[in-house]
Amino acid sequence: MARLAVYGAISTLLAGAVIANAFAQRSNFYAACIYLYRSNACMMIILNLGLFLTIIAGQLVQIIFFGNLRTLEVEHLYERAWYAVTETCLAMTIFKDEFDTRFVVMFTVLLFLKVFHWLCMDRVDSMEQSPEIPLSFHVRMVTMIAMLVSLDVLLVYHAVNIVTLKGPNMMIMFGFEYTLLATSLMASFGKYVLHTIDMRTEDPWENKSMLLFYLDLVADFVKLVTYLLFFMVILVCYGLPLHIIRDVYMTMRSFLQKCKDLIQYRKATRNMNERYPDASPAELAALSDPICIICREEMVGHHSNAPAGQNAAGTTAPAPAAAGAQQQARPASNTRPTGSSTNVPKKLPCGHIFHFHCLKSWLERQQSCPTW
């Protein structure tokens, strides 16, 4: 903070000095502005002051909408910002004839907005690890996402108008950048809605992970189409855009991998009740610890003929008083109806046993036995 204050003081003094000198040498306001605009040294000093003011504005927005940043969020910002700057430097090889003050301003605005897009995405991803989320978080998050999406749409509209009126120029790149940002942010907003609904439901939402998967699949498809369209436009107007080949490849790879995972998931979960038999009480009793390793809860057989005083796993049931004490001590959020079909232990061909709903949720992420 002290370094930023020193940097701001020096930037302000230098900018004030060059502006005062311009007005001292020129007779009117218009002539002074022309002098400042045509002087590269003066423009560098003024742009440097603009950068300082942008940093201050960014910190104010961060305090209002995000508060203190976590260490992981700061690391992500540095990594993504470095990659964004590198990517823009490569893009400058295509638009080198249009590199001017306007390009620097547009890039600064783009990077400024990207920072808050990244923070919104990280905050939404952290919702699953947060036991309780205050109302202020929802208000700030929804407000920030609405503001960013509105700015993305306006800037895309502005870029389209400029390209339509003046022909292909650097605004093509900025228009596609804001399209990608809007797509990613809308996907994050969808995740935010799903996480919020899941937190307000008492029972586990079994279809949540699958909806998140479909959301990522649609977002990757939109990004892939956007990248391919951008690639074709730049190829036709400027030549081969080497700087986005990696992005096109990574997006296509991610989309194809998700399609492959979806096909494998559909194949693995088709007719699960018939493909994977229910574990018998004897098979559960043979286990040293009849605990589902996915949810860490006890597996209890259903429709068993266990003798009175024993549960479906073949172990002796606790006395009524002890059972009542255990039921009171157990949190209500972890209690599930033992007769539910989704809670039936299922046996895989490899011999391992898991809850039906746990196995289904696992297969949404991995198409292999959880013990592998």
C-alpha cells in the first residue's frame, strides 16, 4: 500500500506538471489539448496517471463487492493476468499497424473487467466449500454479475458497430474477448443458481452434478464456436492467427472430452438397477466395515430376512434406549430414509459395494470404480 501511495503521488505530480506546462505554453484550452495529444512523453505520463486511477478504482470495487481476497484468488489473478498480457502481446503482431493510445486504453479496460470476471468465477466455485453464505454475498454477487454482463453486451455491441462502419480492425479482437467473457460469466451465474438451490434443499440434490456438467458442456460449445469464428475472421482479414491456435485446441479438446464423458456416463448408468445387483445382507456382513467410501455413511441392506434384533447387515441392533440416543445425537441433515431406492447398496462387477445414489454421482465424474 505504501508503494502504491508513492507511485500515485509521483504520477500525480508528473501529470500535473506536464498539464500546467501545456497551458503555460499555449494560449487556449484546445491548443493545450492538441499539444498534449501530439507529445508522446506527455501522453505516457497522462496514461500512467490513468493506470494509477484505474488501480484505485479496482481496489474500491473489490472492497465493495468482494472484500478481502483469499490467497488462492490472488494467485489465480496473477496467473491469469500474466497469460492475458502475453496473449495480447502476441495479438499485437496482427494489429501492429493499429497500435496507438486507443489500443492501450481498450486493453486496460479489458484487463480491468477480466479481473472482476475471474473473481466472480472463483467466488461461485467456492460456494460448495462454504457451510453458510450470508445474504450480503448473494446481493453483491448478483449485482456484480449483472453489471459485468451488461458491460460485456454493450462493449460487444460497440465493437460490432465499429467494425461495421470502418471495416476489419482491432475491435474484432475486443468484441470476441467480451463475447467469451460474457459466456463464461453466464455459465458461472448458472452454477451460482444451482448452488443456491442446493443449499436451500434439505435432502441431497442428486441431479445437481449432472446439471453442472451440462452447463459446462454448453459453455464449452459456445466458446468453441466463438473461437472458430474468430479464427476464420482473422484468417481471412489478416492471416494465420498463431496466438489463438492453442486456445482453439484446448477448447475443442475440453468439449470433445466432455462429450466422451457424457457418452460413457450414459452407457455406465443405463439400467443400473438391472446391471448392478443389490448387495445381500450376507455380503454386507462379510465386509470388515460396511461404510460407503463415497459418502462415508453406513450401508444397510433392504428387503432382508434378518432375524429379530438384527439389522440388514447381520449385526445386532442397539437397544431401544441406545438407538433413541443415537438418533437424537445424529444431525438431521444426515438422516435419510432407509427404504429409499437411491440408498440401496449396489455391487459392482469388481466386487465393491456402494450406495446407489453415490455410485451414480460418482459415475457422472469418473467412469471407473471409486477404489481404482
